[in-house]
Amino acid sequence: PFDGWRFTVGLISAGAIGAIVAWGLDSLGVSKQLSAVIISMCGYVGGPLLDICYTEIQETLQAAFDGLQKWLSEGKWDRRGHDE
């Protein structure tokens, strides 16, 4: 079934990716024709790419915090080597 909210969010994220790529290509001095092709390709895959990055970043941060919590709970942060 069609979900209007998902469609709107996908449209906005694709537009945002397109705008970011357009600004980057403009600063690099890429021709307008080549820019149009690159922007359209990035806008097409931008939404799913943002979803993948969002998921991967969350999982990486969670793993880092889990590792830090384990490291601190084991007491490995005490460099002097004595228990209190």
C-alpha cells in the first residue's frame, strides 16, 4: 500500500542529497551537463543510501559504547594496577 509519509520523506531526502551533490560539483567546477547526470543518479540512490548509513552509524556507535562500558566495568581503566 502507498504510504504518503514515506513518499514525502523519501522525496525530501533525495532532494537534500541532490542539493549537497550539486553544491559540491559546483565548487569543483564540473560542467552543467555532467552535473545534471551525477545529481540525478545521486538523488535516485540518495534515500536508500541515507537509510543504510543511518543504520550502520547507529550500530557502530552502539558497539563502541558497549565496548567502552565493558572496558570500564572490568576496571581496565585503572593504570596504577591496584584494586580498591
